[in-house]
Amino acid sequence: MKIAVIKTGGKQYIVKEGDKLRLEKIDAKEGDEIRFSEVLLVGDEKDIKIGSPFVSDAKVTGKALKQGRAKKIIVFHYHSKTRYKKKAGHRQPYTEVEITEIK
């Protein structure tokens, strides 16, 4: 079983083939193939390759399953004794991706 560490959206993810992830929004339509070129580590049971900072010949591909928005979170700012309060909501957009191949 191959595993890899990829970097996308300012975050790092440990992935293996068949994993489904919710990543920061990627501009891709549902069903499109996504290639992750920033691979930090690739390994299997026998050996591991660690990049500095990226593994040069490694590629991870995935398939965009869905574009969506996460549940709403409430952002509330409050200062006591000054009658200051501010309420806002936020829904973070995401892309659901299934990892199809690690090379």
C-alpha cells in the first residue's frame, strides 16, 4: 500500500489510494482529474522517499467528486462595557476529492 504526503491549500495531507478528502476549494468541475505536484513524501512497505522540499518524480492524481460549502459557523465579537457586539456567519467552500493514483 502506497502512501504520500501532499501539500495543497496551505495544508499537508497524508493520503493513500481510495481516500476521500475535503480540501480547500480547487477550481475544477465535478469529475475532473486533479494532479497534485507538491508531493513531500512517498512510501510503501519497502522504502520511503522524502523530498527536499518536494519529491521530484512523484505525482498524485485524484478525481473531483463534489464542490460544496461547509456548515455555517458563527463569528461573534464582543467588548464588555462598551456596547460593542458584532455577529457574522461564515461558510468555507471546499472540494471533495478521491485519490485515484500515487506514482
